[in-house]
Amino acid sequence: MELHIETRTRENAHIIDIKGDVDLYSSPQMRKCIFKTIKQHHPANLIVELSRVTYMDSSGIATLVEGLQLSDEYHTRLKLVGPSQAVLEVFQLSRLEGAFTMYTTEDDAFRDT
């Protein structure tokens, strides 16, 4: 499935909505969007909405790790929302689920600001 990315703002956060497959070929598109949002807007919170991601491989996880590192440099809180069980399993296999702050819903992520 092709990757679709949209950005929006809500209160004190920028939100990146991701839909489709995040793999070796599409993860650079996600990386570009995450990096651009952090570098141009310096948001207090960056939410990456993953509930419509149907597949993610290790390159997608690596991209999110890069985003997490950049967010630390810019003092932005990177929050992941709604990863499916399949996506969570990739995080668990990489032993990186503890490195990220994850929420079930976008509203949950906003309650923790």
C-alpha cells in the first residue's frame, strides 16, 4: 500500500498522520516530513499518528529513532499514537518500544502535555 502523509496542528502540537506501508522505499518520505516539521516549526509536541499504518519494517523504526534524536535536540516531545499490534511487534523485536512515548489515542497524547 502506498504511503500517504498529511500534517496538521492542534493546540500546542504538530501532528503527522501516516497511512499505508512504511518500508525501505517509503521511510525516507516519512523522515523528510518529520525532520522538516521539527526544524521549521520547533513544536513543543510532535505527534506521529500511526493508527492507519498497515505495515512497518525496521527502516521505519530507524526513521522514528532518527526523529526521536532530532526531537531531543530541538526540545520537542515526540509522541507516537495508535500503533497497531503488527507495528508494536516490530518495535518489540527491535527492543525499542521503551524508547518511545506511545499512546492509544490522540486525545490521550494531548492529556499528557
